[in-house]
Amino acid sequence: MTTQHEEPVTFDQVYTHHWKPLYRTAFRILKDEQAAEDIIQDTFVRLWENWDTILHINIKGWLFTTSYRLVLKKLKQLQANESIEHANFPEPLAGEADEPIRTRQLQLQVEGCVDNLPEQCRRVYLLSKREEFPIKRIAEELCISPKTVEYHVSTALRRIRLAISKAPLFLLFIFL
């Protein structure tokens, strides 16, 4: 490498002359001393690795361009990390850990509601939901009309929903 007067320039001279302005520029953008130092170190490592191949170039321009690209790369990394850190991910363990307990509590609540239904309404509900009998079969077994079966099922469901209205909606579909 040579200067404008064709005098050979050493790596140490380039480092001594350019590290401070490069550092100031990187620090001004990043506002992080360690990150700025790392960028400048990487810049000079790249210069050292390419020292023999970089002939007759504007060293100052190359150094500032290289360090600026490394600063931009660092900013993209920081931005990606920040968006991940501030993202609202669901807490999988917290919600899932007590799920069996909440499910069992809801199940007990539904069973309590079913136990408090009038006798005929409870029988119709149990045959419909637990035994999964069709309306026609329930009507035949209990000697009542299909419309009466529908009435008892809807009455039972309405009472159960009302009693457990504070339970999470998705759990209601499991039991009803």
C-alpha cells in the first residue's frame, strides 16, 4: 500500500490513524462502547486478512464503508433481538400446568348442576349427553314425546350454562 506520495504504508500506521474516527462513528450510531469496539476490531481484522489483495484503494473509504456495513448488521441484530424480547409469547407451562385441575373443577361443577336438575330433566340429559342416545330413542324409553325430550335437554343445558357462566368457554364444549 502506498500513500499519495507513493510511500509504503504499514498496517500499524493505518490502524493508528483511523481507529479513533472509526470508533467515534460506530459509537455515535450504536451508543454501545463494547459493540463499537467489536465493530472496529472486525473492520481491522478484515483489513489485515485482505492486506495483500487491497492495492491502490482509498483505505479510509474502505475502512469507513466496511465498518458502516458492520454497524448496520449489528443494528439489524439488535432490532431482531429487541422485537423477540418484547414479543408477547404465551406462557405454555403456566397455562398448561393447571389445565387438568381447571378441567376437573369444571367437570365437578357440571356434575353438581346435573345432580340439581329435576328428576325427569336429569334422566333425559344423561341419556342424551352421556349415553349419546338419539332423541327418538330417549322418547321411546321414557314414554314421552320427542318435543318433550328436546325441551328437557335444552332446559338442562341452559341451567348448566347459567351455573357455570364464569368457566372458560372452550371447556364448556368438552362437557356439553
